Amino acid sequence: QVQLVESGGGRVQPGGSLELACLAAGDIYSLDGIGWYRQTPGKQRELVAAFSSGGGTNAADSVKGRFTISKDNAKNRVYLQMYSLKPEDTAVYFCHLGTWIRGNWYDFWGPGTQVTVSS
């Protein structure tokens, strides 16, 4: 199994920056399918940014040019650098890893970290 733990959330003023980190532990073969999602009350969880199996990245249009996803395979960590934050970025941010383990597909989620953008 895989455990994901996010860190780095908090409160920031509009226009500010935050960096989220996710540590993956356990039965890790690859971080190719790792990424970040977010969710606000009453809404579906949405993709923020993620790595694809081909090595590229996908990001929501609303965060392109402001958020950057990166990873350190040696440390099993993925990061989300967030700049020019807006109130509408307020959400619980979740680390997600979709991966094959011994022939079966699994989706793993972290418990989430709250990001609040408010003056």
C-alpha cells in the first residue's frame, strides 16, 4: 500500500505564495501518476496539476502560469508551488497517486491540507 501526506497549507493574502509538499511512502514503484487535486464544500474534487505517464504535466486552465508542479523521485516527494494566489484558490488540496501495483490499478489520496487565500 501507499501513504501520502501533504504539508505546507495555511492562510495567505491574495497575491501571495505557498508551496505544498507531498511525501509518498510504502509500495512506490513510480511517481509518474502523481499530482494535486483540490476541493471546496459542495463541489467535486478537481485536478490542479499532475504528471502524466508520458513524463509531461497537466494543469487546470485556472492555475496555468501561476502554479508549478515538480517532483523529486529520489525522495518520493511532489511539490506544488503556488504564486499570485487568489481567493478562489481557497480549497483543501489533496495529493493523489494513481499507479499499478502487481497488476492492479490503485488510486491513493492524502488526507488533504487547507489553503485559505483571504485578506
